[in-house]
Amino acid sequence: MIAAIFETVSETPGAGRIVQFTLYGLVAILVVVLGYRLFRHYQATRGHAPNRFNTDDVTNLWKDAERAAAAGDYTAAAHLLYAALIRMLVLRGVLRFHPSKTSGDYVRELRRGDSGILLTPFVDFVRAYEVVVYRDGTCDAPRYAMLRALGDPIVRPRRAAA
């Protein structure tokens, strides 16, 4: 069947040029798509804006969590605490932010890195947070208080006495 197609193409005047331009076009499209994907990967992993958080971002998220909790929306408050923790760990240089990463991805990244002092508090927070997200789907006041207590040492590390 393939031989018949090639025979038909070779007997048709100008068909060789059409096939040649079609192949060039496909290669050009492939190069453009590959270049775009490489560019997007570079943006996501090498200093793209989402990895450039500042302490105000963390402080604002923490305050927003407090306001949400004060308004009785403990589930939103829990999500805001998680976002604050991730940003703080990015600021400390122990995590690389990516919107598709899960809490498990971040735990594995901490385990691979040299951040042992932060690993245990973050794992404790993630375990409690995942109950809210994946088991219960909601957060109540006692669980929010626990999450806040677990996240506090990460967001606000104790300074050594001078």
C-alpha cells in the first residue's frame, strides 16, 4: 500500500514538491512547538515571577488567613496558611514553587534538599492540612488552630537571643 502511494506520488507532476514543502512545514511546526515548550519549562523552573515572592506576600497571606478565620471561614483560612508556608519556604530557598506541585511534591523536595530543620514541622502541617483538603473537605476552628500552631514556626522562626 505504501509502495502504491509512493508510486502515485512519483507519477504525479509536482507532487514531489508538495511532499517536500509539507515535510518542511511539519518540521517547522515541530521546531516551534518544541521551542515554546522549552521556553515555558524555563519560565516555570528558572526565576519566573511565581518564584519571586517577598515577605509581604507571606505576611499578607497570614493576615488574610486570620481574617478568614475570624469571619468563620476556616477552610479558606487553612488554604491561606498553606500558601503562606509554601511562599516562606520558597523565600528561604528550600523549595521551588510550581502551581502544579502537590504538598507531597513539596515534602519530597524538602527531603532531597538540605532543610532538615524545616522538614518535620512542614510534614506535620501537611498531614493535618491533607485531612482538611482530602478527607473532610472543610476545616473547623480547632483544626485551624492546630494548623496555625504547626505553621507558625515555619512562617515566624524564633530568633536567637542576642
